[in-house]
Amino acid sequence: YAIVYHRKTRESTMLKSDLDNIKGIGAKRKLALLRHFGDIEGVKKATLEELTAVDGMNKLSAKSIIDYYKEKNNG
């Protein structure tokens, strides 16, 4: 039982990212962003236009991502 519990907790923490902390970014948008950019670093470096080009993204959500990383870097 302990091994199964440990595996489940490890899996759930490995699937979490900064994108989970951004309002308006759910599982579908997170997956679309990671598929489009390849990794979190690609998402961080993306411009507003690049983010809105991703399927399922709108300008408000893209702005939320940019603001989140801008605040995180300044904080």
C-alpha cells in the first residue's frame, strides 16, 4: 500500500506546473500550450501574439500568462 500511495503522490506532483497557478488556464489550455511551445520555458518567452495563436487561447488568458511571469520575475 505504501508504494502505491507514494507513486500516486509523486505522479500528481510531477504533473503540476506554474500554469496551474494562472487564472483562466485549465487542463486543456495547459496541454495546448505545452504541445505548441514544447515546455514551460517556451511559454515564458512567448509574446502575446504567439500565445493567442495557440488553439483555445484568447487575449485575456494570454495576458494573464504574461502578467504572471512578469510578476514572478520581479517578485
